[in-house]
Amino acid sequence: MDSKGEPTTKPAVQPTTADIRTVIAASAAGTAFEWYDFYIYGTLAPLFGKLFFPGSSPAAGFLLALATFGVGFAARPFGAAIFGTFGDRFGRKVTFLVTITLMGLATTAIGLLGTYAQWGIAAPICLVLLRTLQGLAVGGEYGGAVIYVAEHAPLKKRGFYTGWIQIGASAGFSLSLLVVLATETLVGEEAWLAWGWRIPFISSLVLLAISVWMRLKLSESPVFAAMQKAGELARTPLREAYATPKQLRRLFAATFGGAVGQSICGYIGMIQLLNFMQVSIHMDPVLVRVLLIGMLGVLAFTNVLAGWLSDHVGRKPVVLAGYLMMLVVLFPGFTLIADQANPALARAAKEQPVVVSGADCTYNPFAQHGQASACGKVLDTLTRAGVPYAKQDAPAGSPPVVTIGGQPAALDDLQAALKAAGYTTDPVTPPLGNLVVIVIAMVVVALPGILTYGPMGAWLCEQFPARTRYSSLATSYNFGVGIFAGFMPFIVQAIVATTGSVMAGFWYPFGMVVLASIVAVFGLPETAGKRLRESETA
């Protein structure tokens, strides 16, 4: 083994082009199925707020559903530590066979849960536990799949080949939307709410069987096989990965410069776009799903193009271009979508702004027994209706006052006054001309995620030595994704609920991408063309 921890022994058999294609196909398909399992809950978060957290207000129920979605992400670093160590000790192949099996079984179990009405408090508790198991599984999946492909890929095509794995997240999300849409359409709304929502989860058993069958056909990674044959495997890979200050700095840079920025950009164009269009601007949910499926389907293979581009111009320029683009388009893109998707609501917000003033004008979206102040009760009414508002300070003891377009509104008939001003919260279907603009804006908002996802798998693999590559990549990546990106939908929606502004929550992802850009510039070196093993050929 050389001074950098790379094996110096040639693998007994070099993978052929056909072998590599099989590796990519099986790994990408399995990864897509696993992300389907993970994202199906996020797709149904508004429904789960009603089924599992019905004692809360609609805003609190949705926030609790998003928090439970975040629990799966929070478990990812722990899964990464467990399965990263396992992958460096016992092999890449066996590890992601275990992770995909755990994921499939946990997903199926969610479909068998009783709701709050059936099981009481046990229902959300079991839901959280199963989301935790899903998080543990996906914490080991990404590292295993991307490393497995990278260690098979030719040096000059590593970005191109790992770009296929990067399709997994968007493909899995698209598949979850498609299955939900098809099931809801086939069984009807009444049956969907009663039992139909279970079908997308239980159907995971079929995907699990296909994934396991495909991955059982694969051989072990050439790099791991070489290390195993030479007796060069790390005994305690996790401890070795964090052994020196230099390694800690590299792990920090990979977390914040790579994982955080990439996942924030990617989830903005998937989960956050879904939530914004359904919940904040009240677009018809079926139409939203159709548009997202179409957009992600068209853009899916651009991940591969971005990975290919990084093979030729470098990983760093492509990723930084994605970060910069997100900073430029984030606010204008979502503002344009809001204006075009629900023109009446957008026009009302501009021409008839709602302003609330009063003493102790604070709002707690998680209050179980009503808001503490009279002004808080007014804010609760506005939040339940999905109406944007602004707040003004008032002297102590002042009663709450609501103005709509500068005119005082009667608090005992606030809903009627809002409706008369144009604040409609019924699901809307924009006209065709608006839909064209919306789709273009959606593509622009999603492109930064494509630019960052495409090269990221190869870039992160190239940062770490082979002996601890699985542990290093999995823990750094999943800590960044699990903590800072996984709770982004919850944080964004909590900011919206407490400020009354549908755009205020986007300052969180904006700030995270700024941080990622700075760390990537100064902390992550360019690695395109770096050998993952000494025997690697171009």
C-alpha cells in the first residue's frame, strides 16, 4: 500500500465494458428504488399530517409531518457510520444489499401502520421509528452505490459513470409521484384517504425483490477486492478516517462544501418545489405532480451530462456554477411561479396586503390549546387560510387590528373579508399560457441541483483514500444532508408559518448555499483525473 492509503496490488480481473454497464444499471436502478422508498413519505407529507397528527392545527400537523420526514434524514449520519464501517471492512456489495433490504422492509411496514384514529399515540411513534430505520438504511446506500460505480469506472469517465447513480434521487422521487398519482386516480378520493395511500408503501416489496435480484448478480468492487487480497483492509476504518487534523478538515469541507450545497440545491428543485406549489400557493395537487414528473423525467439524464462535463473541465467549476445559479434564481424563480400559478392570490397580496397589529402579536404553530393572545388567534386564522400577512408593532394592551388593502376588516367575519379581497385558497389550475411559464421557471430552479449532483459522486469519492473511503464519504455526506438539508422543508415552512411570508423561508437555503460556496472554493481541491488505485488505467 502506498503512502496515501491506496492499494498497490492489481485486482485479479479488470472489469470489462460490459461489466461496467451491468454495474451501472444495477446500481442506478437499485438506488432509484431505494430513493422511491425514502421519498414516498415526503410526497405524502400533507396527507400524513392529517392521518397521524390530527390533534394539531393544519399548520402544526403539516409541520409535524415534515419534522418526521426530517427524522429520516437525521438518522442518516448514524446509518453512515454503521454501514460505512461495514463497507470498508466487509465489502461494498454486501453492504448495499443490506441497506436496500432494510429500506424496503421499513417502507412496507409504514403501509401497514394504523392511523392516529386507529392506534392513537402509538401511530406517530411507530411512524417515527420506521422513518428512523429508513434513514439508517439510506445513510449507507448513497456511499455504497456511488463508490461501487466509481471504483469500477475508467479514470477519464468517472464523472460520466457516477452521474448515472446521481439520477437515483430524482428518478426515485419521480417514481413516488407517479405511483401516488396513479393510485389516487384509480381508487378514487374516498378510498385513497381510507386505505389507498397504503398501496405505494406496500408495493415497495416488489421493488425490493427486483433490486436484490439485480444486485446479487454483481461482483465485488475491484479496489476492495485488491485490498482484501493484499490484506490491506482497515481494522477500524471510522477511527482511521477521523484520525488527523488534516483528515478532519477534509471531512468538514466535504460535508459543508459538497453535501450541504448539493442536497440543498437538489431538494429545492424537488421536495421544496412540491411543498411550495401545493401548500403555499394552492396549486392543484394532481397538476403539480404531473408537472414535476415531466420536468424530472426530462432533466434526469442531464445529471449524466453534468458528470461528463466535469470529466473534461473539472468537478469544481461545474459544482460552483450550480451554487452560483441557485443564488441567482432562487427568489426570482419561486416568485415567478407564485405569480403565474395563482394570479388571484398574487394580485391580492400585492394590491390588498394584509397587515396585523396588536399587543403580543406572536404565533406558535405547535400550540395544542389555542394561541395565547388575541392577536395570535388572528394570526392562526390567517395561517390556517394560507394567507400571507405582515405584522406591525403596537403599544401594550392594544387590541388586534387587521387591515386589508389599508382598510380595517371586521375580525368576526375575517374569512369573508379575505375572500372579497381575492384571497382564494381553493386548489387552482392556471391557464395554459401560465403553465408554460411555470414549467420554464421550474426547470430553471431545478438546474442548479443537476449541476451539483452530476459531478458530486465522483468528486467526493476522489477526496478520500480507499481504505476508509466508504466511512469517510458516507459520514461526511450524510451528516450534511441529514441535518442541514433534511430539515430544510420543516425549517422553511416554520419560517413561513411564523412570519406570514411565503418567500421568507427561502433565506435558509440561500444562506446554506452561500456557506457551501465559500467552503468549496477554499476547502475542496480539484480531483478530476485522480487515480482511486495505483493500478487504474485511463
